[in-house]
Amino acid sequence: MAIRFGTSGWRAIFAEEFTFSNVRLVAQAISQHLKTHEEFGLPARGLPARSLPSGKNGSPGKPLGRVVVGYDTRFLSEQFAREAAGVFAANGFHVLLSDSDVPTPVVAHHILKNQALGGLIVTASHNPAEYNGLKWNPYWAGPAPSAVTEDIESHLRALRDQEVRWVDPKTAQKEKKIELADLHPAYVLHLKSLLGVAKIKRAKLKVGVDLQHGSATHYLLPLLSEVGCQVHPLHAERDVLFGGHSSEPAPETLSELAARMRKSSWRLGLSCDGDADRFGILDAKGTWLPPNEILGLLLDHLVRHKGLRGKVVRSVMTSHFVDAVAKHHGLEVRETPVGFKYIGELMREGGYLFGGEESGGLSIQGHAPEKDGILACLLAVELVATTGKTLTQYKQQLYKQVGAFYSQRLNLHLQNLSDVERLQERLRVHPPLDLAGSSVWRIDETDGFKFLLKEGSWLGLRASGTEPVVRLYAEAKNPQKLRRLLEEGKNLLKQKQR
């Protein structure tokens, strides 16, 4: 069995691959990565490579550095986190272990606050309940780039079970190698510093919130109350089955919230996924607004109402609405492959105001370069409180200034991975020259295939990589053109299956 890291860490099914022994193996591999890798590990902090400072009788002496460990609300996540903490402690690191379930962006914040070497989060994010996973963020607090995960995987391939160092977490706590910590106060204080709290309080907004049984419960709810919102929560209790569906905020998972909003005067409906790094937002009367639209609205809000400036970065399959808003304000835009790790790598360099991806990821300057669904929800609240408009009204006003954008993503299933590979090869050799009545102007192969048309519309196809699924993306200036592009995309796949 080979443990592989995807765009957001390692994820696997309980009892098949996600086991206590494998979690300990991954934690050991990360420990060795930190101790031997000159760019991402201890030498970068001025400590010698490939050696452990020792105390009496060869036991670890002064801690090598600090590692933050957190976990979400999934089945046994707290126990898996403690097992990992026991490995880090045995390898000579001081562990800051969350005393309760915690969102991924909170761990990211505490990596920076505590000048930690990195942070491990036990989470499978929005995956179904039968999955759990591990996500590693290096010392700059963004998702681990490929150079880091490949190095961790190389250590994993060489590791044997008997080489894993582990100490009982209770013993490590007594020896002060593991420190239980409440990560809530510092993160909440930081988020408030990014918001116009007084302005939000004056608006006295009524807000519905679907917590999806996830780790946003003890963060988003009290934050909304503290900034003066009247909050109506749904699914705030822990449920390791997430109500029987994925915890990803989407129209189908937020149907109950939407129904409640249609009968109420709530101004917004807010939601995060299981580890609160993704957002989902409903407008008044339960109208779903895709993340692509929210990203453009929030970028405009940051510049227009908060006076912020800087470069913008988005993933390749994210709406060009973001580009139009950036251009309107004279901001430069960079494009990355799919995955927030690429966005985070740029944002850590400084100079970036905003990073976003169409799957519901966002971060801004002054924040950790990790996507944060809680922050996105609060910025939407701030926008409505500032303007007095619904998000739909604000969008229509903005469309008049920068143009309209209609986008959609579909997940299309093929029979097997070989079908996906053959499709990719055919598109390389015989790409379409026109789509939906327009000429293909340029083909972008940054991540999958993105066919850009002369009049500004585009069609994207990107393979999953782990299952026979092709993600189909399309964007156009009107709904009719969008429907035609989606049909063209489906036809490309049908041609391959003949």
C-alpha cells in the first residue's frame, strides 16, 4: 500500500488504509522530513540537519521546535490526533495539541502565531464520512506544496513500522512535551481585526447558519453573535456521519437552510464544510450564489469599501469575473493550477491582496495563506452590512460595471481511468477548433484543458486523477451560451466513449 498526498493532503477510508498504524507512519515521515530537509525543515531555523539534540541517557533534550496538531469532528479524529502527537513528541518536537475539534484555518493561524515548524490537521475536509485524512501545513501556514509532500512520501516508502518513534500522549503531557491548548481566542481576535465590527453591529443582520455538523460550530456561531448578528443555527451538533451526506456546502446539502430562508427575513445563509476551509453562501430568500460569484463580490468589497490594494491570484478553472473586477480596480491577476497550495505559495511571498478558487476557497492579505471558509462568510456579512444591499443586488450592480459572468461545474463519470487517459490524449492531438459557434482562440494546459473562445467564454476539462471522473467547467456572458458550452463538453466525452 502506498500512501499518496493529493492537492489537500492524504485521504483514505477508515479501517482500510486510514488506521492508527498508518497515521503514526505519516507522522514519523513528517518528523524525518522536518529533521532532514534543508528548505522546509529544521536547518532553515538554524539547527543542524540529520541530528537530534540529546539529553541524559540519549533522551531528547531541548525540543527541536514546535508542531501544532488539530482535528475535525470526524469519527475518532481526536484519538488519531493524539497518536500523531505522540510520534512528534517522541521525535523531539514540542506539540501544541488542540483541546477540541478545530477548523483547518485555525491551525494555520497558530502555526504563524507560535512560529511553529508546521501543523498537522486530522481531516478529510468535505469527503464523505467513511473517509478521514491528514493535512500538513509547513511553517508558512499554507497547504504543503508538491516538493514537501513528495519528500514526505519518500520517507514513507523507506519506513518500517518498527522504526516509528512513539510515546504515550499522557506521559508526554506530564513531561510537558505535549501541551493541550485552546486555539479559539487568538484566532477570533485576529479575525475581528480584519473586519469592520462596528459597521456590522449597526446593521443587526439576521443570519441563518448551517454548520454541517463540522468544526466551524464553535467559531463561526460565536463570532457572528459577537459582531451583532441574530444567528439561527442548523446542524450545530457533532455527527460523525454528517447527516448522511458530504459536508461540502452546495445547493443540495443546503436545501434545508434555503427552505427556512424562503419563509424568513434572514439576510444571509452561511455554511462551511467539515473542517471550515470552504464556504457556501445563500442570499436572501435562500438563493444559492456559487463561490465563483462570491469571490468577485468579495474582491470588489475589499477594494471599494476597505481601500485594500494588491495582486490577485486565482486557480485556472476559477471564473474570469475575478479578473474583470481586478482589472476594473487596476489590479494584476496571476493564474495557478487547481489546488490552494499553488495559491498559498504565491500569497506567502507578500504583495497579494486576494486568493481564490472556484471550489470555495479564499484568503486575503494579513491572513494565513490557507483557505478559510469562516473568513469568507464574515466578509460576506460585512459586505451586506456595509452596502445595505442583498448580494444579488450588489452583483447586478457590479455586472453593469464589469460585465456579466455565468459559470457552472459538472462532475462526469467515465467507466474507468483508462477512458480518462484516452480522452486526454485525444484532446492533445485533436483539440476542438470551435465550440458553441465560436472559434477556439487559445488552449491552456496549465491543469487539464481550458479552451478559451474569442468572445471571452471558455470550456474546461480536468481529470480527477484518482477516479474515472472528469470535471467539466464552463463560463459565458449569458445563460444560453453557458448551456451550449456544457453540452459541447458532454459531447466531447461521449465521442471518446464510442
